Amino acid sequence: MVSRPIAVLLLGLTAWATTALAEPLRVLSWGGAYERAQREALFDPFTEQTGRDVEVHQYDGGLDALRRAEADWDVIDMTRSQAMAACREGLLQPLPHNLPAPAPDGTPAERDFLPGAIGECALTHSIFATVVAYRRDAFPGRRPTRIADLFDQQRFPGPRALQRTPAVNLEWALLSYGVAREELYRLLSTPRGLRLALDRLGELEETHWWEAGDESPRLLTESEVVMASGYNGRFFDAVINQGADIEILWDAQVQEHETWAIPRHARQPDKAREFIRFATSTERLAELARRIPYGPARRSAILQVTTHPDSDLDMRLHMPTHPLNDAGAIVKDEDWYASTRSRLDDYFEAWLALRGCLISVNEPCPSP
Amino acid sequence: MTPDSSLPGRGPLPLLRFLGLVLLGAAIGGVAALAATGFVRCVLWLNELLLISPRSRMMFDHSGALVAATVAVPTLGGLIVGHLHRHIPEGRPHTPADAIAAVQTRRGRLPARAGGITAVSAMISLGAGASVGQYGPLVHLGATLGSLGARLMRLGRSEDNITIACGVAAAIATAFNAPLAGIIFAHEVVLRHYALRAFAPIAAAAIVGHVIATQALAQGALFHVADTVVPRAWEFGLFVAIGGGGALVAGAYMHAILGVGRLAARLPLRPALRPALAGAMLGTLALWVPDILGMGQETLRFATIPGAFGGGELLLVLALKIAATALCLGMGFSGGVFSPALVIGTLFGALCGTLVASISGAPQETFIFYAVCGMVAVTAPVIGAPLTSLLIVFELTGNYALTTAALASVTLASPIAAQLFGRSLFDIQLHGRGLDLSSGRGRALLMDTPVIDYLTQACVTLSPGISLDEAITTLARERHSEAYLVDEQGRYHGCVTLAELEAARQEAGGRRRTQACVDTRRPTLCRDSTLWEAMALLEEVTGEALAVVDEGVFRGVVYEVHIAHAYLHQSDALRREEHGHG
């Protein structure tokens, strides 16, 4: 039997050891429902297994924070296009090839991960999508099935909400002409293709241009619009937590990769790699996907996804990567956007100033 | 005749040989498909690198440098191409027409060196944005590889023809990802007959090409068509009419190419520099109308979308694309005629569709039908392959309604164009080079065999001055019924027959000079005469032989029996090739 003072001393020593020896892992992520899911599926289990705390900071996804010298977080959660740009600028550490763990059945990671998931500086863990969602009560007797229906205001009348950016909108507009997904970026590279796409966007009678991600579910639930583009996780959240009567149109969803990366000035790169290996294991990815409907980047994890822990909803049907949902998915040409984005933005804004502004909810019309 | 001899080619050995040929066909299909894949990838890569593809032009953010590149790239490409062509004996790139000629005359043996240089120069032409097609070079590359395979295996001419067709089928099957179209194209355009013996190796080659295409060349198809509505009944009448119009457009296109070729020959500019001039003109024009640059796949795609072009714009791009292609091909760029024809035809069909819509005021739901009908109506006459064009539409779209509409248009297009201009651009070109395929392969074969091959000096020649008695004695001694009068200088004076000599002796006595009874109606052949001409002469002449006379000098004779023999031999070879089983 150990005496009481010694026990207190021992406890104190342990506490001192965990704080002094184990500096917490500092993770940069997006906050909100997404961070809650990560906390439950990744951060807490990691602390449990390694005894190391995880300290989460939030950011807006931009690279400015990374460019500063004090960017000494250990791990960053970022989109693949941003990670590719940061990697080119030398802001990230290259990842070793053997970083991701093999699947439980021994399948090597290279074959288990989806194509393009294992990058030089970033490892994709989940895939989210920009999709169109619609109010179920808006079109009695029929429902939209193709992205062209977004632009068909005769069969599906009512105002729309679209993100105030050329990306995704241009693709959808050109697709509505019957263009094949493989041909999208070749055709959008011509003045004729851009004109056709903007013509189609301009044909919409009433468009709200949203900027913040939570605007579009709100516009839908408040019946401001009947169809809106947005992130599939946000729409899911609106259905689960607010009981919104909306449904996702998966055709022409634009998928993006969400990755883990290690910044150049990370203080604990070894621990960061250990965390990434842990967080991208099949089991953890499946657990994360039970809490937020983002598709796991591993095939073995996709098979293990089960139900939402609170609502018992089968989460597989809500993944962008589910075979039923991704039959019409667009693969975003990130190289193309990397070199055209600023010009496209200018072009789009100039067009908006002339035509789309009249119905924009965000700002008054500049005189043309 | 015993039952065995009536069934030629049955037995284990011929079967093994036939299976060997099928395996060789598959192997050639694999090599040709890989070569085609490499070719297409290389062109795409060059287009990205040299700022020809719209995607690379869009991603390149320096407008001044882009303008300079637009003019400089085709010009420099033309310069390289022009200099490459100096290493080909004919001084021009080889085309599918050369492969057709080799098969139709049973020569086979396509030259590997010229084929290789042509493939490289076509790659550079296409890579540098010349307005030419990629399928012609692919077909010729496949044909050259096939012929090379037959030579490596030391096979005969007949097998050489089959392996050429195998290479062609594999190239088309790979490039379009359309194996049926590849098989039909090889039969319809290259072989021009159907034999089971050739079908199996060709089918094997096309299948291997198709498998490789789906595995290795994951590029998108030529065009994609979403679900279409079914056209109204009266529209089928319009599709037929588009066929008629398409034939005329095809004629204009073919004659523009040939016309620029003739003009270029008169230019005071070295042949090696002509493509560079064409490149400079093309690049300059492309600064205003970029649609004419390169193969024009984006233009093709837009032409199937209602409203992408205005009516006037369609007409302008159509005319400029014909002009640009004629300029590039006529001035000596290396490349095919098919891809530009696809663009031109689709623009023409779109123009018809726009016209119909503006007259009838109906919604343009069936616009794609007009575009595809125009496409088929122009391409089928140009390559002389209505069935292939239909199958390409079917295999690329999997859309039966669209294929029947294309059928309606090709019904009129191909015969009208064949009547007015010729079976295909290849046939017109070969006709210009002296090979007439309009009456089929048998005639082409005879026309390609020089009569000089059957020349012999084993005949009776007499001096024109000798008496009838002497002449008759000599003929009797030699057991011949005809003699040829040749003087000391070797000059030919005519032919005499024993019957005529006897008749003359009865009338005027034996001392008369032989020269007096020369048969003036007896025609002669010259050194360049073909077996076909000799056969034609035989229709009006009965006798022993025809004299071959070269600028008045007697060279020898060709016996009629040899001509008949040669004819039978050729027909027999053709019959065996076209109707043999294995």
C-alpha cells in the first residue's frame, strides 16, 4: 500500500511529465461541424493512444498564414489545390512515400488510396463536393435529375443561388449544352466556350450570388431560393441538425480533395507524420466519415463506413464518392485553374457587373 | 476432278498457315496500335507545349508572346517538314493513297523509310498546328508497319496485302476506339474486296487495337452525344438533301486541295520552303480566326451545339477551314484529309440546321442530327467510305437514331460525289499519278503491269527489201505465220503475215518486194504500254504477236498467247486472293 503523500507526489510528477515532455500537437483546421467530427474521430483517439494533446487552430484556407515565418503549426488540413500551390512555393515539407499505413488486409497504400490522393507534400484524407441542392417542396410531381435542370426554369421555376465565383458555375453551364465532362476544360479554354457558359448563367432569371459557405443552406431553408449550389457537408448538416427539407442533386458534383500537410517550419515534424499516419488509417477514416459525409480517400475505408452515430442514418449514401452519387462527377482541372483563376475571376466579375448585378443580394449595381 | 482438288486449302497445314496469319495480324495490330497511341500522345503533347491547343493557350498568360507563337510555330514547323520531305524519293509525304495503290496493284512492299519520315513529318505538322488530319498518317503508319511485318516474315505479296490491311484496321480501331469501323475501313478503302482469308487477321488486328486503345489511350472520344430526341419524319428528307449538298462541299474541298497543289508547283519557291510559307499564312489568319488552327476538335464540338456559332460565322469558318486545309496540304504539309473534313462537314451540317431552324422556327432539339449528317455527307465522299463513316458515328455515339439519320444523308452524298468527282480523294490523286482504280482492281492490275515484261526477240524479222519468195521460205522454215520488217538501222517497217504474202505472190509473182504487202492496220506497242492496253488492242487484232516499237526502233514482240496467259494468271491470283478461304 503506497502512502497518500507519495501517491500525490507521483500524480504530480506524471502531470508535470505530460505537460513538459509532451508538447501538444498543433493542428490547423476549419472549425465548425467539421472540426467537431475530427475531434471525435481523430484528435481524441490520438491523444488516447499517444498521450499527446491536440491543439486545434482555425484558419480561412488561404496561404497567407503559411507564408509568415511564425507558421509553426505541426499539421494543416487544406484543399489539394492549395496544397499543390503551397508545395510549389516550398511552404510544405515533402512527405515520405511510406507514410500512409497499408489497409487492414495488407493492401499497399498506393493501391488502397484513390488515384491522385498521394501527393508530394500532401496526403488526401477525404473528398468533399460542391453540389446543387433543391427544396423538395418546390417542384410538385417532378424532381431535378441532371445538372441541366439547374438552368431549366421552365420545368423547375424559381430563384437560384450560386457561388460568386467562375469555378463550378462555368462547368455546370457548359455541361447543360450536352458537352461531355472530359471536354469541359478544353472547351472552356476558348472564348466561344466561355461565352456560351456565361450566356447560360445569364439566362437565369433570378440569381443570388453567395460567398460564405453557410449562406446557401440558409437561402434554401428560408425559401429565398429553390435551388442552390453549396458544399455537400453543409447541406447534410442542414438536413440533420435543422431538419431542412432539401435534397442533393449529385449529377455534375465537383469533387475536391481535402489533405493533410506539414508546414516547412513545423516544430514537431516527426509527431506530425505519426499523426497523419494515424489519421489516415482505414479505421480512423471510416470513423470520420460516419460523422461528416466526406468520402474517405481509401477504398478499404469506404467499405467500412456505417451509420451516423446520432441519427443512425446510413452515411454511405451521403458520400460524394458513393457509386450512386459520383457517376456524373466532374474532375476539377486544378492545373488549369492554377494558371487561369485570376483572369477568370476578373472576367467573371466584369460580366457580373454588367448582367448579373441586378439581382445580386450582396451589393448594389455599379453603373455600366 | 477429284473431290479433294475441288476443295482447295483444306487440311491441317493450310489451317496452321492460316492461323499463323491471324496471329501475325494480331501482332501487327498490337504494334500498329501502340504506334498510333504514341503518335496521338506525341501530337497532344506538342500541341500543349507549342501553345496550339486552346487549353495551353488559355493557360499561357502573355498575350504578346502568344501572338508571336501563333505565327512562328506553324512557320517553323513548316520549315522542318519541308526539309524532312527532301529525304523521301518522291519529295512528298506518303498518304493512304500510296497504301491503296500498293494493295490494288498487288505490289505490297510499302517503303519503311518513306513511311517513317512521313510519320515524323505528320507528327510535326500536327504538333505545329497545321490544319491537317491525324487519321491519314495513322493509317499510313499502320499500313507501313503491316507491310514491314510481312517482309520480316518473308511472306508473299498476297499476305503483304493482308498485313497492310491489318495495320490500317488497327490504326483506325485505336484512333477512333472503333474496331468495327477499322475492319470495314480496311475492306472498303484499302482491300476493296471481301475475303474470309483476309477478314480474320484484320478482325484480330482491330480487336487488339481496340483493347490497347481502351487500356492505354484513355483520351476522350472524338465527340460525345447526350441522349437525343427522335427527329420528325419530314426531317429525314432534309437529311437526304444535306447529303446532296455535302457531296458538293466535299467536291469543293477536294478540288481546293488539288488546286492549291497545282498552284504551289508553279510558285517560284523551293518545294522545301513551301510548307513554311503556308504555315506563316495560316498562323497569321489564325490570329483572327483561331478555329482553323490544328485538327479543330473544339470547333467540331461547338458546331454540334445550337447557338455556339451564328449563321454568318459558320459560313466564314467553313470557308476558312477549307482554305486553310487546302493551303496546308497543297503546299506540302504532311497530314490527312479526314479530320478537317469532319470539321468542315459538321460546320456545313450546323449551317443547314441553323437555316432550317430560322425558316421553320422550330426549337433546335434535333440540331445535332444536322451536324452529324453534314459531317458524314462530307467525310464519306472524301475518303470514299460511306460504311466506315456510318460505323464511326455508331461506335462513337452508340446512338441508333443518329446513325439512321447519317445513313439517310450518306445515301445521296457518296453516289453524287462519285459521279461528279471520283470515288475518293485518294482515287483522284492516284488517277493523277496514272493509276486508274475506277474500274476495279483487275483493270488496275493490268494497267500496272508493263507489257515489256513479256517482250521476246524470238520472232522472224525480215529486211523490207527481200522478195516475197524469200520471205515465204523463211517463214515456212521458222514455222511462223508472221514476220516483222526491220531494216539495217533497226527501224520497224511493219508486219507481214504468211496469208498476205501468199495472196500477193498469187497476184504479182514471187519477185515482188515484201514491203508492198505490209499490214498497215496492225497496231504496235511501245515500251511503256501496259498489259491493259495490249488487251484492248487484241479486241481488234487477230494474229500472232504485237511488235514493240520505241521511237521507230524495233524492240521485239509480245505474243498474244503470252498476253492472254498473263491476263489469266493475274485473274487467277486475284480470284484466289479474293475468294480463297485460307
